Amino acid sequence: VQLVESGGGLVQPGGSLRLACAASGFTFSSYVMSWYRQAPGNERELVARITTTGGSTNYADSVKGRFTISRDNAKNTVFLEMNSLKPEDTAVYYCNSKRGRYDYWGQGTQVTVSS
């Protein structure tokens, strides 16, 4: 099983980034996919979640209206479109897949929002 995140980097406040998480080794379309983030000194927190078909999503209050999660089951990939980025969005972003007791994590990608 592998989850490989990409797309992180340094961006100015107000800017945008698009994260991607490529999955392999399991039946991607059967798993709920999520993005979490962890800033230094903070606990890991849920950012966004999407159901298996993409028909339902939910977001942390802090990112609602700015971030959009989506998935492409044909390409085994989940995305996080991040707009109007703020310095407080700075964190390591992790991809997560979950189905019952099966719970997988990626290695994370750093997002830094700074001028």
C-alpha cells in the first residue's frame, strides 16, 4: 500500500496550491479519502474528507470556502485545491485512506504560506 503526496511548497498569502495523493496497492474506490494537516506543536487535524464516490464532502471550519477536495477513481488520486491561503495554513499535509479497520497514511507534503 502506498499513498504519495505531491504539490506542496512555498506560497505567498492569498496564493493557491493543488495537492495530489496518488494511491496504489488497494482498491482506491472503496476507501473514504481525507486530507489532514499538522503544524509544529499542534495535533494532526482533519482538513477535508470525501466519500468513495465523491458524492459527499466535509471540511474543517477553518478551510470552508477556500479548499476543495476531489477524487478521480479512474486514476486512484485524491486532490486538495487550496485557495486564498493564509499563514495559519502552514503545516505538513497528509493523505489518509480508510475503510473499516484499514487505515493508511502518506508521508506528508510541506505547505508553507509566507511572504
